[in-house]
Amino acid sequence: MNVTLQVEATPSASALFLRPWNDDDVESLVEAYRDPTLRRWTRLPVESIKDAVERLELQRRGWETGERLSFAVHEVQSGTGEGRLVGEVAMKRTGPSHESAEVGYWTAVHARGQGVASRALEALTSWAFDAFAVEGLERLDLLHQVDNLASCRVAEKARYGFHQVLPARPPFPRDGHLHIRRADTFA
């Protein structure tokens, strides 16, 4: 599946281009993961070129199996197209039911505060409900630790309603928030 998604520019933010990860993203991925805040909230560290290559192989396998559909999010540069890596959004479909899936995201340090995560998440959400409606996708879950206030704001901006507090469970050391977006409320 070769999917690309585009997000229009706003008066205060560049347009975004979302596509599956590829080998050209290795160095950008390593650079993004140098940020201690990003490393704090993610489970799979990328500390070297070798780690990045392994991570990209994991992303490729995810697309092949349909279990993890992950997009590199890039700014669009006028005249040249795809620009700098600004983040990632992903949908994980690991359970036996096709009624629900989990979404996740991160934003590179240089792109925070520009609405990248919420805008990219909105694009992913729209695509997912459209592409997987025939398979019965009805709900997308968004989970984050209770102390990740930025993720809570992203969920709210992308219209993922708070559902409940979940108890801590490995690998997450703290309780978490579950936010939900339903297909029947998408519009």
C-alpha cells in the first residue's frame, strides 16, 4: 500500500506531506531522537544509524502486515515539495478485532507548537476511517501518560474525547489517559 496524505497550510503553519517511511529518512530520524523530550515519551529509542535502519525495517514490516501503518510527516517547501521531517503519526491494528485501532504520534523539537501533531493526526484519522470502513473500523484510541500534557492537548485539538484514566502497566510507569474518536462522530 503506497499512501500519501497532504495537509493544507494554515496562516501560521506550513503544509504537511505524510508518507510511509523510507531509507532517505535515516539521518532525519536519528536527529529527531536526539531530543530528550521525545526520548522520554517513546518506547523504542533511536540512538544510531543502525537503530534508525532497524526502526525503518519495523515500519516496512508494519505496512506489509497491516499491523502498523506509520507515516513520516514532512513540511512542504514551496517549489521543492517535501521538506524537513517534523514528526510521525501511526495507526496500530494489533488485536483480532478490526473495530478499533490505536493511534500515536510525535513531533520533532523544531516543529513543536505549530500544530503539526494535531493536523497530521486529523489527516490520519480521516484516512483511516475512510480506508478501513469496509473492514468495520469504528473507533480510534489514543493513549498517553497522564503527565504528558502536550499529548493531551493534541488529543483535544484533534477531537479525541477523553474517555478514562488507565492504570500504569509496563512499559509505561504512570497511569494513562485514553482518548477516543468514533467513526460515527467524524465529520
